[in-house]
Amino acid sequence: MSELLIRHACVVDPVNRISGEIMDLAVRDGRIVESVSDRAEVIDAQGFLTMAGGIDSHTHICGTKVNFGRYMSPEDMRAGRTLKKGQMHSTSGYSVPTTYGNSYRYATMGYTAVLEGAMAPLEARHTHEEFMATPLQDTMANVLFDGNWPVMEAVRDRDVKRVAAIVAWVLTAVKGFAIKITNPGGTEAWGWGKNVTCIRDPVPYFEVTPAEIIETLIRANEILRLPHSVHLHCNNLGTPGNYSCTIGSMDVAPDLNKERQSLYVTHVQFHSYGGTSWKDINSKAHVVADAVNRKPHIVIDMGQMMFGKTTTMTADGPMEFNLYKLHHNKWSNHDVELETGSGIIPVYYSRKSIVNSVMWAIGLELALLIKNPEQCLLATDNPNGSPFVKYPEIIALLMSNPYRQAEIATLPPETESRISLPAIDRELDWNEIAMMTRAGQGRALGLRKLGRGHLGLGAIADIAIYPLSIGAIDPSKEYTRVIEALRLTRYTIKNGKVIARDGEILSNRNKTTIWVRPKIPEQHRMDHDPDFIRNFERYYTVRMSNYPVQEAYVPESTCIETEAVW
Amino acid sequence: MIFTLNTGRTIQQGNNVEMKYHPDYAKEVSRCHMNPLDMLDLGVMDGERVRVTGPAGSVVMYVVQDETVSHSTVFVPYGIYANQVISTETHGTGMPDFKTTEANLEPTEDSVLTVPELLRALGGMPYVA
Amino acid sequence: MLHEDVVCPFCACLCDDLKVETDNGTIVKVDNACDLGNHKFLTDDDHRLKEPIRRTPSGWTSATLQHAIDRTVEILLGADRPLLYGWSGTHGEAQSIGVHMAEVLGGVIDSTTSVCHGPSILAIQEVGHPGCTLGQVKNRADLVVYWGANPIEAHPRHMSRYTTYTDGFFLDRAFKERKVIVVDIRRTQTAEVADEFILIKKGGDYAVLSALRAIVRGKSDMIPATVAGVTKEQLLRIAEMCKKAKFGAFFFGMGITQTQGKYKNIRNAIELVDELNRHTKFTLTPMRGHYNVYGFNEVCTWMTGYPYAVDFCRGMAFYNPGETSAVDILARKECDACLVVASDPAAHFPKDAVRHLGEIPTVQIDPYPNTTTAFCELQIPVAVTGIDAQGTSYRMDGVPIRVKSILNRGYPTDTDILGEIYRRIKEAKRV
């Protein structure tokens, strides 16, 4: 039995309606409990801001394309190096750090769980290998289904149960967490160097539309009763005028789940552009935010872009090639047979660029115009919008109108007429920030009832204590202190153990990989389906028996079993 | 006569890759494949021997007539014989000139050294079970 | 006993459809493998080193495993600048321990990459890599280009499993529907099956690639009558074939990584593929050699940020191939101890690099005696990954496959031995 008592914590825990109350938190065997014995280890939180561990519900930190981002970018590796020190391995990388780099930086920012945004099933083993080398966060992986041949065929046949059965087989085989669709249909078209423009374009050969793929997968998701909803990266990312496609995609989603959203739309900043070309691009964040406000069954994340150097990486292969043609930097692409694609290019977001300035404003506008913070989560699509180490600056921008105005003053003057940010004076409070960085993620991922994203009795004792007395400062004026405090926790506690203190890592390993195993009726399972097996053996280049990820790749594993409603 | 030494993988070299003391390995990687016209110019016949001298030294190999090899180049399955003449210079890339080493070829009566002999010449002690 | 869907641990095709029959601890039959794979499985037992061996002034003698490990730890701890080299012939879990070990020791770690596709990686770091998994090629490609690669000898099932001869989803009669272009400086066996063979004069790859780029960009006027021995007529025909293809797949081998120009050739090839993507779909894949050479690059990258040639002497990862790569370090006589794992540098390095291995304490961990053995103080035999050890391997296109163990010959695995050495080093360094 291990016990921990955190005294004088200034707790912000919106799930349990605790808002800046100074209190003690008792922890036994990794869970929050009523009280502990007097033998408990004691930590004095000194009245500092204390929240549940941060959860990143959309980030790229592990797997084939992330590693290729490192592999092709020694310049990025050199830009973020730390020495081997104590228990810490040396690290490399600024926008795409090594696995230890990611893990240490997230840990010292108080983040204890992360969802890898895109895992190609065929290469899942790779993602799990990197998860094993990411020692201090609980890890989950979105599994890509945007160009999955058997799924598209079943969609074409309007057989939602078959779609569900395929998803169940794949998720179980690759030890994945949720359904991800990246540019649905577009990644398959990219197999021929083509793309789809929006949700009504038919996919070459398969003759299904992105809208049909999205809707059928949402229904299949709920048949399987998966913890998370479908996680969508819309078609037409990063194109002027794409906001209407984004809203059209949201309109496709039925409202099927009472406990959480039915559709999670990711990095919406990249999908909220007005205008007809790069010359007249403008923000349509207010239109998208209105749509989200009217649809409680939708949750989005910001996909905030921050100025500076980063690396873009996504399963959206055609989009990356278009971006390459604009930037003329280096370009990598990796299409995955029968499943999906991916692309990578390095970028520099400049505050001298009107386009980049508009992008910067859009992310913030979304967060400020969407009324319910649980519907707009904080993420940068790390590292696409910016590396996650910029989260403290984003939080400060959301909490301080003066900070935003000071930043706007540095942008090209032509920007102002294209955005609505200068006129928005909303300033988020700590409850709302907690919603956007942990509580909302807990709900959106379906993990709140499993004790994540909050500090109620029975919750998992993942706790972040930041060196900031929130009662004593005004974030609107003292935003630089907010940034400083959120960069480095005084303590990060995971499963009741201190893993980081003042930037120093104190644990070798403390994690689990969370994955789902949906149970469906035996006779519908794909491993008994002759068509599925025949096509698998015929068109994949690995044998079906060698495809599933073995137990050896999840030595620390939390399997969520669900019972399908058939 | 100066030739460009080109090395590369062959199926026999691959088959013998885990049995480097076996005579089959030596036989495969000590073969210097030459265009018949070049052989005529140099005055060697198939199965005869040439001394190949490059920036790092020289080694004796067997001549193998091979129509697929282009004029003024020779092909040697990559391995310990070719490496007797190739320099460690990598031009800042980490990669030696495995396919572009200039080498002088001359007919010779000297014998082809065995793998253990080559290893001993470099200070090694061959292991034979 | 029949083992199905066995993964072949020879080349980076990583064929996973072998049927292997074992009987009483020996392999008696192999189906589906190529000549190289067959040979590896069927002759494996004949060549294994049976126990650790130690070199004495009078010859080789057997050593206990305990002594071998003690002495290896002593050598590595006593070295100022140890080189940990090889790694392509073992599983990822062992490679990962190797990288950790290099970090703790402040040593240099490099793999056979530096003498095979290292230049490809340098080019990718300049201009990126438009690639795909091999199934994309199998199911879609109507044009396949092999440039400076001879798969019939080096990757014998590449053409029948992934390209020329295999039917795919969008190609019912692949052999008829797919065109093959082979480019080389000699008429290889692969050239014999090509629809178009381009015979280039030695060292002419860069010029021919540039000419094709110019033609694809619509600048054919500037092309002379021949380029590096290739006629303009043929170049125009090839460029047209590439542009007209629905899906083109470009494979390249050491024929352009090792020749003059090295990584600049690959850069040019990648930029040709970039250019072709403005007309149609084109991808590019290096023909990686060892079955897990790419795995080392993956492991080393997620752990250190760099794919090979990583120097930890500054307490963090430093990468500069040409300086921190194995041949250069040996040629400068910079390392004062060497651990060789799962490769045979004495056969594949220029002789002056090999000579230095014999002048410093060198230890080899490898199932077989090889030419490097001759320069070692000690060799520790281990299980062969794919035969009596299992673990992760990465195919040439980055697809990770778990390689299986099909029998037990009583050897420790690389992971066992390296894990123990690493543990002892950490203990000594109080990590």
C-alpha cells in the first residue's frame, strides 16, 4: 500500500465543481481517496494551482510518420537537445522530439495521458514500440480507417454491421483506441495522385463518398459502444473557403450518444478558412463556432497555430503535397496499402505572413466563440500547428485580452479586416482552462467514468501542481506569470507517484497503454469471414496471422472491453 | 591497365555470407568479372589471374569472362578481396568508394591468397573450428 | 512440426509466408523461400559457433560465458571512445539496448547503414522521401523502375512478391500490364527481364537523372544526342513511359549510393520522383539489404533523433556521418575498443579500417564465426533471430513485422547478452 497526502492544494476540478478551493488531496494506491493514515508521504502544495493531469486528445508523438519527421530532419534534432542527467536520457528535437524528449516535456508540463492522433493499422507495431519508449504518459492510438478497402466496400453495400465488425477486428488486432478518419476517401484517391474536394465527391473505384464513410463509421462506432467517438480530420484541410466543407461534415453526424459527443472534429483551425485563394483568405471561425454551439453532439479541438518553426505531419498525403508545392522545402510521403497515407513537410509560420496571422487568430477565435469549453479542447495538433511546448502561451492568450491585443499589434495591419479576434473580449477562467486541457478530454475520450480528467473520489491520482497562486494574480494582466508557471510544474504526480519536480524527472517508468476490444457476435467476426480472409491474403503484403500486434508490445496494458449492441 | 572497380552483391556471395571460411566464399568473392575485349587487351584468359592494385594496396584475383560487364570496368562480388584495394576515404559521407575505385590490373602468375591468409596479413587470427 | 507464416531473416523483403518444417530440433524443409532464405534456414546449424571463444597468443580457446561477459564489460568500461557497430542482423529490442549502452558509455554507435544506404538517408535529409508500402506497388503500379539495383541476386523474391510478377487489386495480369525499366552500368540478370534496359556509362547516373528531370519539366531541347552513353531517343521514351504511367514505383540500390556523387545521386532521383508527382503518381523505395537494417534506423531515430552514426561523447546525441560513421572512426584510429554485433565489418570494410579492429580490444556477439572473428579478443555466440530468437524487424518500406523463433538450440539471445552487459555497465556507473 502506498499513501500520499497533498496538503494546501488550490484545486481546480470543474467535473466535481471545485473552483480554486484550498484543500488536501488523499491518495492511496494510485487513486484519490477520502483520507489516508498518518504514515502517508506528505507534499505541501503551498496553495498552488492543482489540477488533474493534463490529457492531450490529439497529438503526434509516436509511430511511422512521426519517426520519419525525425529521420529526415537532423536540423530539428539539433534544435532541441538536452543532456543525459540522472534518470533522464539525453533528448533531441524541437518540433519532433525523441520519445524521451516528448515524454519528459509533457511530464514537466503536467501532462499524464496522450492520444496519438493517427496510427496506420499495418504499422501499429511501430507506434506501440515508441509507446514503450514513452515512459511517463498513458498512451492511446487513433486507428486510421479513412481509406480502408473492406470498410469502403461495406459502406458501398450499406452494411453498417459489417463495417462495425471490420472495425472491431482491426482495433483488437492493432490494440488501438478509437476510429480516426483523415481526409476520408482522399487518402485512397491519393494512391492515384488524386484527392477528393469535399464530402460529396466519390472515391475513385470504390464509388462511396466521404459523407457516407463518415456517417457509417459514426453508426458503427456506437454499435460497438467504443469509449471515444469517431475522430475526424475533415476533407480539404488548409484550403481557403474550406469552412463550408467543415460545416457540411458536421451536419452529417447523427446525435447518438448521451454521455459524450458523437463526432470529434480535430484541428478545426485548419478547416475554418474563408475566401477563394491565399490572397483573400479570411477567418470563418465565427460561422464554425456557431455551428458547434448549435450542435452539442460535436466536440472539436482548436488545432491552434503558433508562430515559429515546426514540422507538419499527417495521414493527409495529398494535402502535404500541396503544401510542399507552396513551400518548396522538403517533402516526404508514405502511402499505406489498403488503408491510408501520410505526408510530412517542415514549415515556418511567420507573423509577417497575412495567411499565417489569420491562421493564428482563427484558433483563438474558435476557443473564445464556442460557449461550452468542453466542446473546444486545447491542442495544436502537435506538432502541426506548433509544438505542444507552446500550450502555456495559448492558455495565457485565452485568459488575457491585453496579451492578445499586444500580439495583434505585431501582425500585418491587413490582417485585422480578415479576423474577428480584435473585437472579442472574452477571457477564460481557470475552470474553463481545466475543461479545455483535462476535464473535457476525459469526457470526449470516454474516460471520465474511468477516473480520468478529474480529482473526485476514486479518480486516478494523476495530478499537476503548478507554482502559481491563482488567487493572488490577475491572468489578464500578469499573463507572463501564467506562461512561466504552466511551463514547469512544481510536482507532476502519476498514479500517486511523483514523476517530475521543478523540471526534474524522478521516475523511469509509470504508464499504461489503453486500448479497446469490442466484442461482437461470434458468427460475425472477421477472422471467420471467408471474403475478408481471402482478400486480406490476396492484397496485403503481410500474412493475416502476422498482422495483429502481439502482447509483447503492450507490457503495460489497460484493455477496455466493450459489448456491441448488435 | 586502369579499370574502374565495381563491387556488388551476388546470390553466391549471399549464400556464403554466414560461412566466410568456406572455400565457396573465397571462390565467389575473389572473382574479377571482365569484359572479353578488355581481357584481350590485357592478355588474360578466363580462369587466369590478375593482380589488382588500388589506393589501399593490391590483391590477386581470378579472371572471369563476363559479357555483361562494360568496357574499362570490372565487377567483383563484394567482400574481403575487393576491400584489399579500396581506400577508407569516404569524402565526408561515411561511404567508401565501393563502386568507383580506380584500379590497375596486370596479369600475374602469383597465387590467390586464401581468406585466412588475407586475415593474417592484416594481423588477424582466423578461427577454424 | 510445421511452422506456417514464418518470417525470413535474410534480406529486407522480410517475406513472411515461409513454411518451415522442424524435426527434433533441426530444420528439415523450407517452402516458399528464395535460394538465400533456403540456404540460411537449412545450413544454419552447420556453421554456428558452439560456445564463447577467446583469443590467446597461441590460438583460439573456449571461454565461459561468465568470463566473456566480465571481460566485455571491462573492455567497454575501460574505453574512452568505444565503437558499437553492426546491428542490422538482430531484432529491434537488442538494437535498443545497444543505443542505451552507447549513451551510458559515451560511445559511438553505427550500423551497416553507413556502408549501404547511408547516402540515401543523407539525401532524404536534404529533400525528403516520397514513398509507400510495398502493397501499394503490388496493387497499383503499372511501371516499375530498378535503378542500380539487381533484385534477382540481392532480393530474389522482390519481383515475385511485390512488383513485376505478382497480381494486384488493380492489375489482374500484372506480368502483361506492368512495364519494367532497369538502369545499370552492367547488364545484370535483372536487366534481362526489363522492357527497357538503360545501360549507363560508369558514374553517369547523376547526368542521366538530370536529363530525365529536364525532359519531364518540358526542357528536352537542351538534351544532347547522348547522355552518359544513353541516347536522347531512349531518354525521351523513358520519360514518356514515366509520365504516362498511372502509378510508377522507383526502386534504387547501391548502384547509385556507392558510386561517385553518392548522396547527390539519390537527391537527384528523389527530385525526379517529386517532379513526376506533378504529372502522375510516383513513389521511391531504397532496396535495403539486411533484413533489419531499417529497423536499426527506426530504433536509433526514436531514441536519439538520428538514424545511424550517433556519437554520445558530449553526453547527448551528435550526428555527422563522414565523421561519426564507423569506417571514418576506424580509419582515423579514433576508437579504443569495439563491440561488433550481428554483422561482419572485416569482410565489408576497406582493409585499413579492418586493421584497426585488430589493434584494439574488439568483442563480437554473433552466432557464426566470420572474418571479424579473426580480429576479436572474444566472441560470444547467440541465437539467430528468426530461427531461435524472436523480435521486431522493419521491412525495407518501414512495415514492422515480428520475426519468430521456431526452435530452441540452447543459445542466449542478443537481448539476453546485451541486457546483461548493459545492466553491469549501469551498475558500475551507478546509473
